[in-house]
Amino acid sequence: MPAISRHFINYAKQLASHNANAHFLWVIDDGFHFEAKDFDSLLGIAPSICITIITNRYNLTLTHYASQNEQLHLHFSDFDFSKLNSLGFDAIFYRVSKEKPVVHHVLNHAAAILQPSAALVIAGRKNEGTKTYLDKLSKQLGLNVKTKKEGELYFGIANTPTTENTSTALDSSNYNTLREVATCCDLPMQSKPGVYGWKKFDLATQQLIEFIKQRYNNLNEHTVLDLGCGSGYLSIAVKTLHCRSLIATDNNAAAVLATEQNLITNNLAEATQVVADDCAQSIQGVFDLVVCNPPFHKGFETSRELSDLFLKSTAHKLSKSGEALFVVNSFIPLEKLATPYFKQVEKLQDDKSFKIVRLAH
């Protein structure tokens, strides 16, 4: 069990040993390496202990554990805390996210719902700004914070003060608001904090879009899957080429919101679906074209498991006569990783920064 998970579980067990009716909130995104079995020993202390998870990761909703365990309740959203305000948690656990506006958004809401005598437990590495976040809990949100350090990890326990204290919300960059950030195919594109690379039109995606435009005059005979759609740039591009139908999917709740809105705003939503899913595993049918700028990072770390998941899913969703076009950093050995899944693996373009690889059966 990773150190942060172990610390969280041990602290929760300590609280549960004194309160058989304890209710804990876990805030989970890509930065937290969570396994459902981590909760088994905690929930086993007493049948009345309850864990609520709020997550922006759709894949957690697919776990057998989450659907079968009556002591565990899962909320999938773009960190919408509105339904959690009245639940009265004894502790809130949060491993800091990769992006500062996300952290600020979560801490603002966690502090707001923190009950007297309850604890907000947060953790993260030194180079992730964890100590700064702990300082802000004290100086801006007015909480009492105890901090300890173990190697590169910081752990903090924050409580509401016994006397009334003023607080100033942390700057979350208007977390809930979509805003125009770029143009794609001469159309305005909106995004928001919580979507990977939300502030800019990713250069790798730009390169793949230009390649697709050169390769296809139109896509009116093609069904298309945008795998890991992000803010929806690839979806917008294939729709402007008049693809017959499009399904765009992402594991991240904020990405689904952004892509859906971009298709609607630009009048391209006809014959489209935007679906929250774990790498298209629940999507039925096969596609003539799969386009993908894959996120080969899981939270703060490069993930071989994630790259295999994208390639395996693409192999299942690609029609026998179709092709998949991936764009990745030039140093990623995509050709080698793809060989077990595809008969045809071809590098079509490489500018030493990004490369485009064609995959086919």
C-alpha cells in the first residue's frame, strides 16, 4: 500500500476505533493511487462505518467493490460538493491534485463542510506544493493545522478553530466556469480547470488535426471514436470534416463537460455522443477511425498500465478495415507497445517532438 494511502487508512482506523458510526469522505482524482481493497480492513471494524467517495474519475464507478459494498457510497462529478453538505463527515481525506485550481476548489469546499471536531487530512509530496497548501489552510481558511514530514511527503491534519475565525477563499480560477481558451478549425473552444492542459491548444493535438485534414477530404462515410477527448479538439476537427457519427469519451468529468459544450456551442452536436467512460470499455460497436492523443501519465507519474489500456481498448473498438491515429511524444515507444495488439503499426510522421502512428488490424 502506498505511503499516503497507508497513512490515511491508519488515521481513519484510529478514529473508527473510538466511533463505530464514523463517516469518512475520500476525495479522489488521478493523483491518488487508490485500490478498493485498501478500505476492506477499515470497513471491517464495524458494519455501521461508512465511506463516501467523491471523484472525477469515471473508472471508479465501474468497480465491483463500489457497486456491491453497502458501506461505500460513490459520487462521480466534477467535484460537485453540493450534495455532500449535510452528511456530517468525521474526517475528509484528500491527496493533493496535480493542478492548483483543482486543489483550491477542493480545499475551499472541504473547509466549508468540515464539522466541529472533524478533521481534514491532506497529503502530498514536497514538490507538489503540499506545504504551501497546508499553510493556506491555516492563513486563509482559518483552520488549525498540524503538519508532519516523512521524507518527501507532507501530511497535515486540519480542524475548525474553537472560536469564530474569518476565512478568505483560495483562488480556484473560477473552477466551475467554462471559458474560451483557443480556436480550433476557426471555431471557439472552451475549457476549464480540471481538464488536462486546459489553458492551451496542445501542440501534439494540433499536429494530428493537420495530418487528419491532409489525409481525408471528408469523413462522411466514417464512424469516429475520440478516445480520451479532453476539451474536444479532435472531436471538433472530425466533425468539421463531416464524419457520419462521433462518440467522444473521457474518464474525467470536467473533460466530458467541456467537449459536450464545445460541440453544442459550435453547432456540431448532431450525430454525436459524449460519454464518461473508462477508456471506452462500456461503449458498444466498432469504429472506422479512432483518434487519440493519449494521456500516458496517471496523476504525477508515467503509466505503462495506462498506455496498455488505451491500446487494448483501441484494438477492440477498431473495425477490421479501420485505422487508429495516435499522436504521442517522440520518445514514447508507442510502436513497440502497440505491436502485441495490432498487425499494422506504422510511424507516419515524426518531427522529433511528436510523432503520429497508424494502427490497424
